Amino acid sequence: MKMNKTFLAIAALAAACCAPASAVTLVGSTTQGGTVVTSFSGPSLVSFDIDFANLAPAVLNFRVDAGDSAPIALDAMLRNFTGSGLSGYTFTLSTGSFASAGSVTRQFGGTATTTVSGPSANISFSSLEFLDVEIGDALGSTPGATDWRLGGLAPGDAFTLTVTAVPEPGTTALWLAGLAAVAGLTARRRRA
């Protein structure tokens, strides 16, 4: 009797190990500085948090496993630890497309305008955002929140999702002016 229980336990474990995976899997991410990515993805769901420590893009690499079917839901929490206000976010897919845009919930107030075109999505804020932004129903408890949808993906597909925090226009102008000043000083030193 004891041997039968052991055999059944081993058989169940073997079956679980050999069953095809059914989840969208984050296989890696590329960030700069202290930006951190955490995945909560699951069956037919891309879900993640990004804690932006700077304005460099976060590049997330996913794999669609067996058993996942399109459209795939997308939820995210984007946290702004950059120290500056953001005028929006951009999303770019390497494969597939945004089938539909869901909700965008801001923590700092104001409205968000979303535009989706194939593999690109843009979110623009009516006033700068200094805190968290919920994309879709990432928390699972936000009244009226709806998931975003990704289409054109099938089991076995690998895709990259690049998320970029868009700084306030003044920050971009200051950054470009600083870059021009550094280039000018470098050119002046080379001539001297």
C-alpha cells in the first residue's frame, strides 16, 4: 500500500513537470540605473511593475507559452521615482499589436489620453504625473478599470515590449541644451 502511494506521488509529480507551460513568461529585461522590473504575468496575461529611477527606456522580453491564446491581457503599474514630472508614457511592441487600449488610472489627478496604432501606444497626461500610473486593472481592485489587449501573438512567439517615460517638455529642452554645451566645450578643447 505504501509503495502504491509513493508511485502515485511520483507519477503526479512527473505529470506536472511534463505538462506544457501556460503562461506568458518574462525571460529578461534591460534597464539602466536603479530602474526595477517585476513580473506578475500568467496565463494569457502580461502583467508587470516598473519602478522608473531615470528616463531611460525599460525593455522587457516575453515568451508566449503553450496554452496561451490571443488576445492577451496587459496590466502594469508604472511608478515614477525620477524626481521630475512626466508628460506621458510610450509602449512599443516588436511583434504583435495593441488590439485595444484599456483604462489608465493616474494617482496625481488629471486626465490621460491614449492613442493606439498597431505596435505602438502613447499615453499623454493633461498635467504632469509625479506618482504612480495604473495601466489596465493591475491592482485588481480599481473601480471601472479595464485590461489592455495585445493581438497577433501565438504560442511560441517571443516579443519585446519597450516602455519609455516621457519627461516634461522643459526637461527635454534643458537636457538638449546641456548636451549642446558639453559638445561645444569638447569641440573647443580639441581646437585648443
